Amino acid sequence: MQIAFIGLGNMGAPMAANLAKAGHAVTGFDVAGTTAEGVAKARTAEDAVAGAEVVITMLPNGEILRDVVAGIVPHMTEGAVLLDCSTVDVASARAVAELAGAAGLGTLDAPVSGGTVGATNGTLTFMVGGDETAFETARPLFEIMGQKAVHCGASGNGQAAKICNNMILGVTMIATCEAFALADKLGLSREAMFDVVSTSSGYSWSMNAYCPAPGVGPQSPADNGYKPGFAAELMLKDLRLSQQAAEAAHAQTPMGRAATDLYRSFVEDEDGAGRDFSAMLPRFEKLNRG
Ligand code: NAD
């Protein structure tokens, strides 16, 4: 397949390289001039998309996505599919789908989970919104870049699934970390805390698969000085998107809001920037009840 890939950053570069390695003809563009193994470098985004059957974008936010899409749509081949894998606000995902749809293009919003390790190993999970025909066109590419693609319905639903999932993740990670810090102060060993909770009703992915306590449970960023993993600022980005969506949909999300406030202070006022999102545990460890 002829593929254009726009945004060759931490995630985009390895994803594009995997597509090239699988034998697809991939042309890439990034404003920073980065490239990826096996990927032909285009001079502009417009040059990259010319003749492409699928155009993949992997960009920082909705504003940049809207900008890039407005620039490339007039240069895309009719019937081609625009596949956005960035994490952006639901409104931007739906706006670009409308713009591209009006130009006769198929569109999918397909944010990912799995991080840079998943991008490199081709084991991402894609949460996909958009029409069935475009989904079928992109399916072989999802199979190369990931291990699972879930079709969640109409445009924007992929982003909706992603931010709801990550809102749960942010909330459960905070709950797990504050419970560990309380257990410490109550004199419970972390090992005992893990053994009980991971097999009891308090269990969750945050406890069982990504335990925030060093030396306890499976290997996780906690065992590596809280080097990300999934950086606290990326969690903050996703939580903010969840609150933006909740506001637009008039949904009450008190726990999501509390998690957003906590990650905001952690990243912006404390030492959370550049640390894994599970470093909430040492944060709670340091603090006492006011
Ligand atoms: P990144 O900052 O490493 O990459 C983004 C790339 O987009 C950069 O190389 C930048 O130069 C390029 N770019 C910016 N504006 C551009 C433009 N106008 N035209 C072309 N290229 C442009 O970010 P990343 O970690 O690769 O994340 C990309 C997306 O994936 C984000 O939306 C992020 O939220 C999401 N995501 C990241 C992770 C992760 O672990 N890093 C996990 C899941 C989802």
C-alpha cells in the first residue's frame, strides 16, 4: 500500500518504520525534519500525501491536527483514507472527519494505548471511530502496528473510548497510590498490601500490572526510578481532554476532575514533569494530611 505518515515523533517514527518493514511504501513528513527507518522523506506534508491510499497522522494535539488536515485534504487522492492516531479532543476528531468526508475521503480516529514500547514492538491497541469501509481498508495496517483494533462506532468514538479509559486509569492510579501511602502509615508492609489487594476487590490494572510500589508486584516504572513508562504530563493531557469532553457533554465526572487537579499540581507545581504517572506514590508518601 502507498502510505503517507505525518508526525514522526516518539510514537510515529517506530509505527512508520514497522509499516515500511512489512513491505508498504511509506513516505513521511515531520516539521522537525525527523525520519524513520525505511521511510522516504517528503519535503512537505502536501508532497507526502500525493498518491497515498492511506494518510496516517500522529501529532501532538487537536489544534495541530486541524491545521495539518486543512493543509493536506486538497492534495489527497479521492477515496483515500485519513487515519489519525493522535490523542486529541473529541470535537477536533469530529471536525477533521467532517472536513475530510466532505472532500470524498474516508476518515478514522484511532488513538492508541501501549506507549512507545507498543509502538516499537507493533503491539499497540487502537480504539477506532469512523465508517466500516475505512476501518476495513486500515485493518491490515492496524495488524502490523498493533495487536488489537476495536471499532467503537462513528467518528470521534475512538477518542471518546481513549479518554474514558484513561480517566479510569488516572483515578485508579491515584487511588492505588494513596492507599499504599495510607497502608505505610498504618504499618502494613507493601508486600502484604499488594498480596491482599491484587487478589481482592481493590484490584485493578494500576495495582496488578503496573504496581506503583518499587520491588513489589511485576516489573514496572517504579522499579526503574519512575522513569516513564507513561509520563505524568501525558496522563494530565488525557485527563484534561476527558474534562473538556465532560463539559461539552454535560457529564458529571467528580473523580475525573479530582484526578485532573492532582496531576496538574503534580506536573506544574511539584516534581512530576518527566516522571512516570505512578510517581504519585512517592508524592503521597512525602505528604501528611493538612
Ligand atoms: P512527539 O511530540 O514525540 O511527536 C509528535 C511529532 O509531531 C513531533 O515529531 C513533531 O515535530 C511533529 N509535528 C508537530 N507539528 C507538526 C506539523 N504541523 N506537521 C508535521 N509534524 C508535526 O509525541 P508522541 O509521543 O509521538 O505522541 C504523539 C501522539 O500520540 C500524541 O497525541 C500523544 O498524546 C499520543 N500518545 C502518546 C503516547 C506516548 O507514550 N508517547 C502514548 C499514547 C498516545
